[in-house]
Amino acid sequence: TLADFDQRSRILSLEGIYRLTRQWEVAGKLARREGEARRARSAGPWFDTTADFAAAQARYNLHRKWDALAEYRWLR
């Protein structure tokens, strides 16, 4: 089954939002997971599962409850 493996990880994440004007808002996120996994429970060699993530977002307030949003994401 899919749960028949071991994994250990440490995660660090930073996120921020900044309002430029009443209509414009920008946001960003950076995250890193340093991890290891192995294919069997309590047995076998560990292999690296480290991942880096970044996202950038721009939001524009069109009218009252309506917003336009553009977002870019990157995962390595």
C-alpha cells in the first residue's frame, strides 16, 4: 500500500502580503522542505526528498466584492 514507507521532514515557510494602493495588493511565499524517505517501514536506505517552493501573487480590486488575481508558482 502507499502507507508502507517512512518519511521524516523539516519545513520552513515565510509568507507576506503588502497593499500598494486601495486597488493593488501583492503577496509572496517561500517554503523549503528538507526531508528523507525510504521505501519500506523501518528498513532500507534513506533517499533525499527535499523540495523548494515559491509563489508570487498580484491582486487588483475591480469593484466591491470582485478581484482579479494573477499568480505564479514554482516547485523544485
